[in-house]
Amino acid sequence: MDQHPDLRENLLDGIDITDGGDRGRQEDHSSHGTLMAGLIAAHGQGVSRGALGIAPKAKVLPIRVGQTSNRGDAEDLATGIEWAVANRAAVISISSVSGASARLQQAIRAALQANVTVVAAAGNRPDDFGVGYPASEEGVIAVGGVDHTGEHAAVSVTGPEIDIAAPAVDIYSTSFGGRYSKGTGTSSATAIVAGAAALIRSKYPHLPSAEVAHRLTATAIDKGPPGRDDEYGYGVIDLVAALTADVPPLGFESGPSVPTTTTAARPASDGGDDGATARGLATLGVLVAASGGYLLWRRRRADDPPPRISR
């Protein structure tokens, strides 16, 4: 992870899985990790300088699990996820795709069982033809991309596993050497959604990870055919609504009578993201330390009725 001035104050000591588990902050040889971390947790350099991420008070724990490409080795990815969970992660953002090895599947499922919100990139064309792993795993928030106009981005794969979409074309962020650069792909969209998850877990510290995912999808701006579709999932992320809307808890969105408020999410006393301790990954993305109960999140089907929310 590059010691970018817009990130420096939010970087914790991480680990390099690719180099025998070397501890401490690592160098970024491709800028991918620094780009993702900046989208999530860049704090800028004062009022009018630098970049601001989605959750600029989050703390990033870099975990390097890949070399210079955005494709992760399944075993290294599993090791990184296991290490993240052991270090009290609550949000893991995986800006890469990998093969679904038995160990990686076990690591992902263990993270979900440990009340961790897992966000993963759906994949990019032309290299990927469908939603990759771990985005395709049940319980993982699979992120697709939209372009400058808010329409489906040509680079983003499609598939029934996609849950939500976020900006993915020409996204500027921090880069190595203290510079800035732009990237295109579902990696950037995933980092944006992970930052949103960090803010939700900070504002609602007692909200289970499954409800964090539900809050993101329930408040998304519907695009394409009504309801869930293979391009946008449940829609494009709406950060303000995700943080402020009254969202019925899981299991109530299909009932005949749905209350307009819920006590499932209890806001923190300050209502902000000051309490968030985000722990980030280079290729994996970002983590946020939190606690709470576990509730299985079932990926809703395309024919499920849209959740009723109050904004």
C-alpha cells in the first residue's frame, strides 16, 4: 500500500501474503490497492486539497494477496480473508476474482458466519464472462458497474448473482508515488460499496452484516426492468438513502403489512462515522471492525417483491 498523503493517517500495519506473510505496510507495485483504499478511506489534505473517500475516517489494514494483476490466487485470497477475520474485520471488500477452491469457499463462509460483510467485484469484460468468485457466493454482496450516465457499464459482467451497481468508469482515486490516477472496472464499484458498508456499520453498530447488505440493496435506485435484474441487481447504490431511510428488517419486505420504521438498526450516539475502524486490503479491499449478531442473508430472487422503505 502506497504511503499516499491522502491515506497516510488511515493506514494500519498490514500483511503481505504473497511474500511469506511479511508484516507491516507494503509497497504497491500496480497502484490497484492504493486506488481501492483511496475510494474507501482517503482523508484528503485539508479543506481544499486531496481526495476524500466514501468513509474518510476509516482505518485501512492493507493485505496484499496478489502480484500485479487484479486476479487473486485462491489460496492467497483465502489466507488473507482468514487473517482479516482473525484481526476483527467486519467489512471485507474483494476487488478481484478467483477460482472457487474448497479452502477459499470455507474462508468466505466462515467470514459470513463471523458477522463480516463481504463485498466482491462481479468481474470485467472481456476477461470474465459471468459473475466470478467470490462474488457468486451466497451471502456475498456482488457488485456490478454503471457508467457516467448511470447506465450499465459495458465493462461490467452480468448475471443473476449481481446485487447492486456502483460507478465503475473513469473513477479517479489515489495512486502510488503520491499521485492520482483513474481506473475502470467493477473493482472501483466494489470499493465504493464497501465504503458505504463501512459507514452503515459505523452509524448502526448493532446491525448484523446481513442487514447491512439488505439496507444497501433495499435503498438502491431501481434501474432496468422493475425489481432485480442481471445488469444492476436491485439498482444503483444510493448512499444517502442507505444511511437514512427507514428499512424494514429482513423477512418483512414481502409481508402484507410493513411498518415504516424499524428498530433493527440502532444508530450510534454521534450518528457519524467517527467510530468506524476500517481495516483494508490491497487486492482484497477494506475491512471495518465492528460487532453484532449473525443473520443469514439470502440473495433475493428476481421475482421477489421490492422492499417497502420510507425515505
